Amino acid sequence: MNPADISALARHLFETQGAKAIPEAVQKAASFEAAGDKEQSKIWRQVEGVLWELRGPHES
């Protein structure tokens, strides 16, 4: 999956899931890691990174 596709997936998740998008990406990455699918796990870790960027700075 190329970076543009990863960004598009992350944006879609962020728009549809809101604050739940990051935990969902983390869970998917962990599930793929546990199943031994390193490629899918890597993709979901990248999605997680984009989601953190989309979220912006932490508000207190």
C-alpha cells in the first residue's frame, strides 16, 4: 500500500470513527502482529501514525 492510500484510509477512519480511530488502528496492528502478518501490521502502524498527525496537538 502506498503512502497516499495509507493517508486516505487514515482520513476515512478519522472522519467516520473520530476519537475511536486510533485505538482501532492499534488493535488491528496488534491482531495482525499476533497472527504473524507483518506486512498488514506495518500498514496499520503507519495508519496509526497518520491518525496521530490528523488528531493534532493534545488539548488540556
